[in-house]
Amino acid sequence: MLSSLFNALRARPAPQPAAGGAASARGADPAVAQAQALVLEARQLADLGRLDEALAACRAASRVDPDLHEARMLAAALHLPGPNYLDFLAHLHKHVKPANYVEIGVSEGLSFRLVRPGTPAIGVDPAPRVDYALSAGSRVIEATSDEFFATHDVRAELGGPVALAFIDGMHNFEFALRDFIALERLAERSSTLLIHDCYPLDRETAARERATSLWSGDIWRLVLVLKKYRPDLAVHTLALRPTGLGMVRRLDPTSTVLADNYAAIVEEFLALDYAVLEADQAGALNLFPNDWERIDALLDAEIQ
């Protein structure tokens, strides 16, 4: 049923194991073999259409061996089936044809390289690892996002308001909140701001400190912040694997609500436990189906 997706996951490189004795010791660990057997069982269950049981087997594998990357990625594919966020970003650039683009958190440039040639684009990362030639109009700036926004006239450099931006930097929500505040000021009402990692797989991968190979951090808190403090915004979390993609429209560059209340908001939402999502995660985070025709309709809708 999901065999093509699982084949793609098998081809996806996982984090490299420790070298030497540590790798040998891990390979000989009975827990590793047990977890791998559970992942195999999960694949078989999924191919039979028994998706809930498959997801339970993946989670059991992660409990046995928290470092087994394959178990997390397979669970993510079951949790949010369908094309992943990079596939959608490639589609989005072609569909929207933004006048310009900003990306916070470039890393190796997997998403930044999807920008259409000739589009003015700025990528920001304190330690970028881009090893390909950038397309015409694109550049990567080595800086933290706070440093970047404090030292650059972004509208002037892009030739106008930010049209499309992607926040994928630090995986703690207060950093993403600051990036959102800064980008909204530079945008216009019809712009689109995207936020990666808004729909966590489970409590462990949603922790503020990384302890798992797949890690979304606590970016989910930002969706709750926007829903409470900015009900004027159109906020959706697109069901794109592995951990969702927030999409925010109907922006207001003149709003100061988030900036004026930043410290209080951070204190308030850090106090929230992950349990607030457990009763109805999809409802709490405004989950929207991974249906590109419906997403395109959202994007094409006139901003009132």
C-alpha cells in the first residue's frame, strides 16, 4: 500500500553511526536487533493497510532503540502520509512564482536550491553548508537571523516587500517567533510565511533539547501563539511529512502585538506541557490536508 514511499525512505541517508568500537557495540546490541525487527513488522503491517498497528510498531521500536532513525522516519510517513515538504516547496515556487524569497536556516541548502532561477533570494544561516553553485539572484548570508535582521535593509536588497519566506532555523519556538515578527514587518498582506516543524510526531521528538535523530523541537508552540494572540491571521499547518509545514497569510506588517508582548508570550507558552496536544493535535494545530489542489486554492484565494 505504501511500498513506494517506504522504498524512498530506504534510499534516504540516515545519520551515520559512531565509528569504531561504538559502532560495533551498537551492532551487537540485542535491543538494536529487536527494534529493527519491529520496523520490519511495521512495514509489513502498513503494506496490509493496518496503519495504526504499523505506527504502534514503529513507536515500540523507538522505545527499544531511541537512536534508530529508520523507525522515526517510517513513523513520520505513517503519521503524515503523502509527499514531503521539499516536494511541496518545489511545487509552491512554481505555482506562486514569488517576487522574492527569504529562508531562515539554510543548512545544506536542500530547500534553498528550489528557488526559481532569477528570483531575488536571501538565505540566512550562522553555519551554512551549501556545496552547489547558487542560481542567479540568490545569495546566502552567514549570520544568525537576529544579526541579519538588525544589519540588513531587507526590502531594499530584495527590491520590495518579502513575498515568500521559510522559517527553518533554531528548533526552539522563541527563535521562530522572533523570525516571524521580523519577517511580517517586512512583508505585505498578501505575502506567505512558512514555518517548518509545526506538527510533531511525539513528545520525544518535540523536546526543546535534541535527543532523537528526527527532531522538530517545540515549534508547535508558535502555532498556538499565533492562534491566541493573532486571530486576524490565516494560520494552517499543512500535513506534509515528516513534521508539518505551517503556512501563515493575511499578514499585517503594522501589527506590534507579538513584539510588544514577546517576553510574556514566551513565559506563558514555555509553561505549556506537550499534553495540550494529546486530546486533539490536528485541531489544536489547524492541520490542513496534504492535498495540493486544496492548498493551491488557499494560496490563490484573494486576501480580503
